[in-house]
Amino acid sequence: MAAEQTDMEVDLTKEGGEGEEQQPAVPLSPLPLNLLSTIKTAQAQNGLRHGDYMRYRKHCASKLQSLYKVLKMQHGRSKYVKRKLDVPNITDVRHLQVPLFSAERAWSQAMELKKEAEATGSAGTADPRKRQHLIRRLAKAVLWATELARFSAERADTRGALEAEAYCSWMSGQLLLERESDWELALAKFSRAKKLWQELAKACPDLEGQSLCLAQVEEMEPNIRYCNYRISRAGGAVPADPSELLAMGGGSGDAGAGPGLDLLQSKLAALAQEAQMAQAASTSYFEWMGTRHPVRNERVKLALHQAAEFGTQAEQAAEQAAAAAATAMDTGAGAATAAGGDALDARLALYDKAINALSEAKSHVRNAVKGLAGPDAEAHFKELEALEVAVEGARLQRTVERSQTHLDHTRQRFAAGLQRLALGKKIKDKERHARPEEVVRVLDLLGRHLEDLADLGARLGGRAGEALHDAAAARATAARAMRVYHVAHALLAAAPAAGSDTAAATSGASSPSKALEAYALFSRAQQRAAEAMEALKGLGGGDAAAGVLLKGREGLLTELAELGRQAAAYKAVAQAELAAADLKAREEVASGVGGMSLTAEQQQQQQQQQQQYLLDNLDKWESFAGGAAAAAATGGAAAKAPPRLYNAPYEYGAIPVRPIMLDTASNCLEYPSLDHRLRKAEKKSVLSSLFSWRR
């Protein structure tokens, strides 16, 4: 053991063996040692998720090699010169990682040997040689952990020192558990480590660190129960007072000795005070509806900060757009619409960024809720649940503001188009006037978002939730009144004018039905506008919900009053359209039915009108299809009257048909034999055939 102790010493003097001249000591700041986070991250990334201790041991060895090289702690190139690591030479947190990963390397090799010993043992017993080897490696890990605790007590901060002490106690308990020699001391070591991890979990500012500490406590619970079982099996008594166990685990008589019980309590008190100060400095608050919610997660803080920045930029852009629109109103409605349309896309993009940032913050809050564990989980759960509701409410509020901005711009474009049509001017393509269907589409989105906000108020409960629900419901009623008004405008635009050519071409039932529906919807818009005004006036103006949704309540009341007046005016227009269409239909029926007669004079008039055709007399009640009925009406008894649908410019006549080519059918035809017309071949002798070349 002494040889192992000397092998662990590292000297940071120069290679020549002569130390540098000592300079006056300068007080150094404590080093932040995140011990548990460092080793758990290394274990998760290097094989311990699957129990591969060999891979983790190799990682620790390579990590030590890189630390020796970076910290210039190599032991010479040609001649070995030991470089000692001591408290005065520790200036970087990586110096503390040297004993940490040395202990982890020895521990991982011990766990690897334990698996091999259990696998190669016979009949439930482990291989004794491998078991002795793993005990020696655990003893080496305890020595390195003791050195780490000593270095951290001098150079690390309070939290790092306590983590190193808890790690040393846990490692000592592992060694005593494998030796099976002193169960009381092993229980004391595990109890001391458990107490330290629990106090560190309470003082940890972030939820991730809390979950790591509490997971370490849960990992030690089976060892503590096993130690209690072996003590009771041997006839011993476990101390009922936890302070006795802590005193046993921190006594000065063992290798893992640390500070006494009083010193431990003072360190824990100092850690709690530092944690409160750090939490007060690092904790920000998110305010919504007059309530401040603490935010401790860094990711949630970042997302909420981005959302606040984008929201501020969107509000500034809205103010600039309002000023630009007021300036452009002097030059005309078309210029004002163009000025508002140029800045709309930029403002909507800013609102989209703010909404996305709030959605990201909400997802981070949900992930934090899933990672809760430990005795304080219920309190943290209530805090995070309230924060999630506030973030969701802020997201819906920004969504309503975005839809309201889009609605205001679209309504301005629609009003400019109505004003231009009222003056009898044509709408130019570059002015981009909105149709009523576009306004209806934006109002549908706004109504859905307001309904979601009202549901959130109902889920929130209490006086604030009821106020939010009532305010959102009042705004939704106003949105429905505007929607009905613009749907009526769409129907009125679809109904053609009574005296136009389009009205004459359409059927007699379609045009009055559109105007009748528009009349009914304008009446409904008046009713809903009055209901929305009463609901808005009945809401309180000093509560938090009014600050969220009713910032421009006076302007909204003015818009609803103007909407009621406009609906009454256009209701009169729809009524006039109905009256004109009814009068026109009566005139057409009277003229058509009055002209249908079978007197002699009427027959003469019909004979004179035989040369008239359908396309030239679409508005007359007369049959142009011909046939027996038309012949009887004109006086013909047997002959059918010709149809008079269209006067062709040329008369129809017969033309010769193109010849049909039968080449494709020649393979299927059987031709007669012509052999009798062919000349018969002359018969030649053999000699004449031989001497035919002389001819």
C-alpha cells in the first residue's frame, strides 16, 4: 500500500530536479469543480450505459494522458523524473481532474474484474484471484479519491469540496463493501455520502444538478439496506441517531477521513447560503397578468429573453407603421394602403419569431417537469406548472396581437376599396384592395385564438382566470360581429345589380336570394355589434385581464359603433336591391304573359318574327326550338317549324366524301387468279442449255 501511495505522487518541478525559487504566495480564487456532472457525462458517453467498463477505463486512461500533456506534467522524454502534484501547484480545475479520472480508472477496472470474477467463478462463488485484484484496484481508487478530497478542500469552491468529500465517502464504502470486514463503517460511509448528496441536491440551483444528486442517492440505497441486513444478521445494532453514523463515517482514524461533524455542518450551512445568494442573483422572473413567476432554467430564460426582444421590436414597428400611415393619409387612401403594406410583412415576421420563442420556452418547461425527482418535486412541479400556464398565455396573447395587426391592415384595404367603388372609380391592380373573403379568413383565425385564450382562463381558475375568460369572450363576440358584417358584404357583392346585363343573364331566383341573405346578415351584424359593446362596457378596466386584452377598448367600442352604422346603411342597400329585383321580375312576367295570345293579329306578328333568333332575343318569352307546337302556334297544320337558335352565315349543303383507302385491308382480300393470261415458258433441251452462252 505504501508503494501504491508513492506511485501516486506527481512532482511539478522542472526536469533537472531543481525547483524554482519560491515567490510570495498570491491568494487564488476557488476553482469550480462540477464533479458529479463531469463523471456522469463521461460515463454516459463512454460505455457505462451498456455496462462496458473496459471502454470506460480506456477513456479514463486517454483522458489522463491528454491532461498530463496539456498541463505539462509529463515525466521527461529520455530520463524519468517524477513531477509532484500538490496544493500550491493547483492553478487550474484540470489539475483536480487528474486524481478524479485516476480514481475513475481504478474503479472501472475493479468493476470489470468483478464481472469477470462472477462469470468465471464456480457454483455461486467468484474467482478468488480476480477478487483480490479488484479489491486492490478499489483501494487504489480510494487513495486517489482521498487526494482529490484533500486538494478540493484547499482549492475548490464549497460545492466542489463537498462533492469530492461525498465521492470519497462513497468510494470508501464500496471498498469496505467488497472486503466484507467492517459493515458498520461501510454503513457510516454510505450514510455520510447520502447526507452530502441530499444537501447538495437541495442547494443545487438547476434541476439537472438536482436530478444527478438524487439519482446518486437512489443508487446507494441498496448498499445501505444490504449493510443493515449484514449488521442485523451478525447480531449488531444500527445506530438510531444519524449523527452517530456521520461521525463514524468522518472520523480521523481511517483512510477516508474528512472534516468532523461540526465542520461538515458548517460547510453545509455555507453551501446553503451561497446557493441562496446565487439563486437570488441568477433567478429571473416572468410576469404575466400581474403575477411574477420565477425562472431558474437557463434555456427557459434564454427563450423568454428572445421572445421579449422580438415583442418589443414588433411593438416599435407597429408604432412606426401607425405614424407612417397617418402621414400617408394626406396623400390619399391608395398611398396609405401601400405604406401600411410595406411594413406589414416585417411586423408579422417579428411576431412569428416572438411566438416561436415562447413555444420553445414552453417545451423547455415541460422537459423540466419530466425531469423532476426527489422530496421537493411537488413544490417545483407547482412552480413549473404555473410558469407553463403563464408562458402559454403570453404566447396566445402575442398570437392575438399578430392576428389583430393583420386584421387592421386587411380591413383598411377593404375600406379603401369600398370608398373607391362608392366614388365610382375603378380599382387599380397596384392598390391591392382586399375582398371581404380575405377579411373573413383573418377573423376566423382571430376568433380561434381568442377561444383558446378563453379556455386558458377557464383552466387558470380564480378571479384572474374568470376575468381573462370574460375579456376573451367579449373580444370574440366583437370578432364574430365583424365576421358576419364582411360575410354579408361578400353575399352582396355576389348578387348582381338589378338593371345590369349580368342580372338579366342569371335566373330570376339566384339574385334575390343573395341579396336577401345579405340583408339578414347585416341585421345580424347590428345585433352582435350591440351585444359586443355591452359585454366590453361591462368589463372592469383595472384588472390584469384588461391589461392583456383590452388595451384599446375605447377604439374597439368606436369601431363597433361604426360597424353598426355601416351595417344599417348596407342593409338599406340590400333592401333596395331586393325591391329592384322584385320589380324587374314582375315586369318581365307581365310582359311575357301579356304577349302570349292566339288571336289573328298575334299570329301575324309571330309570322313576321320568324326571322328572329334566340341569341338576339334572350329576354323574350318565346319558343325558338321549332317543332309541332311552334307550327301550330304559327298556323301550320302538319309541317314542323324549323328551329331558330342561331343564324348560320352559310347554308348547309352536300359535299363529296373523301375516298376511302383500303390498303390496310389488302392482306385480307382474295384476288382472282391471272395465270391464264401469262405466257407459257418454252421447253429447252440439255444441249441448248449448255451452249446458250454462245448466243
